[in-house]
Amino acid sequence: MKKIFKIAVSLTLTIGLFSSLACANAISARTSQYLNTYVASISAGRNGTIAITARVVGKGSLDEIGVSSIAIYESSDGRNYAHYGTFYSSDYPSMMGSGAFYDQKAFEFTGTIGNTYKATVYCYGADDSGSDSKPYYTSPVTARR
């Protein structure tokens, strides 16, 4: 009985150790010197309108904060996606701001009703010492009437 107990405790501790290492790796992948948190979403409005919204919180006030680019993908069957287009803050100034946070609609376009869209949103922060950009992958949304 003691041997089974020791094996169970050892197994539990081993699983706990590996779980904490996996969690640490996931957290380090999202860390940034400039960005505290970042999230993006895609939503469907009326008449095929698709909007991409981002919330980026900097680690202090930044010279530039927001979305540096958005890569959009389209699917007619909901499974196979093709590149729809990539849009840059240099062409769309509403994608970039300054200060400690950015929270607004970054980009909007009219999709094909019935097609599904998803996006990779590159959240960005910069000051005079450097910059960082992190991707955020949205869930898909279907354009509607």
C-alpha cells in the first residue's frame, strides 16, 4: 500500500511539474517589453460588413500603440481559407494611436454574404527605445445580410 501511495504522489508531482513548465512557456510566448495585454475580435454587421476591433494595453505610455497590420482570410465553405488581403496602419491611420492603450475598431470592409472571414491582427507598441509586434488570431465569422 505504501508503494502505491509513493507512486501516486510521485506521478502527481511529475504531472504538476510538467504542467507548470507548459504554462510558463505559454506565458513567455505572450510577454512583451512594450505590450501588457492585447486582444482582437472580428464581427459581422449588416449587408456583409465585417469589422475588426482591437484592444492593446501598453506598459506605460507609448509613442505608437495599436495595430500595425491585419491579414484577412476568406472561405466560401468554412474550412478552406484563402488570403483575402493584408492592410497596414501606414494606409489606414485609424489602426494606430499613441498613449497607454488602444481600444477601437481598427478596420472595416464589406465581405461576400455567406462567406466566412478570420484575421491575424498584429498588435504593436513602440517608444524611442524600440518596438514589438505580437499576432492575435481571431475566431471566424460569417458575413450576413
